[in-house]
Amino acid sequence: MARINLLPWREELRAEKTRQFASMLGLFAFMTVAIIALVHINIAGQINHQQYRNDILKKEIAQLDLALKEIEGLEDQKEELLSRMEVIQSLQQQRPQIVHLFDEFVRTVPEGIYLTSINQNGKDLVINGVAESNGRVSAYMRNIDASEWMSTPKLTVIETLKGTLRSSSFVLTTSQSTPKGEEEGDS
């Protein structure tokens, strides 16, 4: 029988398979590194893009914060202007009331009384005057009580003047009121 040595052929085949395995292993290692690099580059790009978007949002938020501060300033101005307008409107509504009040003074003062001073503090009125008799002061108080523009008269002081028979000085407090028809007209 002829002797054939198969060992070198098997060794060459084994060496060829080892080279193929090593080259395939190298190729897979290269492909793995390449894939990891691409994934890393992709994720870094997404992070950069998100950072860019975050920067844009921060700039927009800063602009909106400035706009909000401006709006708050405008709202404060608006409130101030509205309060001024309310004061002006209340003054406009109260303007004819003083005319009616002075007209009521003329209508309610009976004969035999003359007024020396009238002081107003808010709605409260302090009336100083001189009367020929205490009965005339009582009549004056009844007239005030019947008046639409004054209410709740209270006599605080009444003194008989020296040197006169029947004259008395008096201090009367009352409050200014508004008739029902005037309150509805203001609304």
C-alpha cells in the first residue's frame, strides 16, 4: 500500500481555518468598533441637538420673563389708573351733592336762626349758629330730619348768650345723606 501522508494537508486546512477565523474575528471586532463609534457619534449628535434646543428654550424663557415683568408693570399701571378713574368718578358723582346740600341749608333754616359756621368731615357736618329761642333750634332739627340730603341731627351744645334775653348759640351735628333716587341714578 502506498503511504500517503495526510497530516500536512490537515495542518494546512487547520491553519487556513485559523486564518479565516482570525480574519473573521478581526472583521467582527472592526465592525463592532465601527458600530459603537457610529452609535456614539449619533448619540453625541442628539445630545448636541438637544443642547441647542435647550439653549433656544432658555433664550425664549428669558424673553418671556422680560415680557411678564413688563406685563406686571402694565397691570400695576392699569390698577393705578383704574383707582384714579374711580376717584374721579366718585368726585363727579358727588359734585352736585354739595349744591343740593347748600340748597337744603337754605330750605331747612327757619326764621330766627342764623348759621355762623358749617364744617364738613367726610359725611359728618358740624353746624354752629345762633337762635332766638330753643324752640327754633327744635324746629331746625325737625326740618333737618325731614330733609332728603341731611339726616340724624344731634344737638351737642346749646348755651344762652349773655346780654340777650332769649338768644342761644348752638352746635348741631348731622350727617349728609343721598336720596334714594340719586343713589339709583349713580349706579
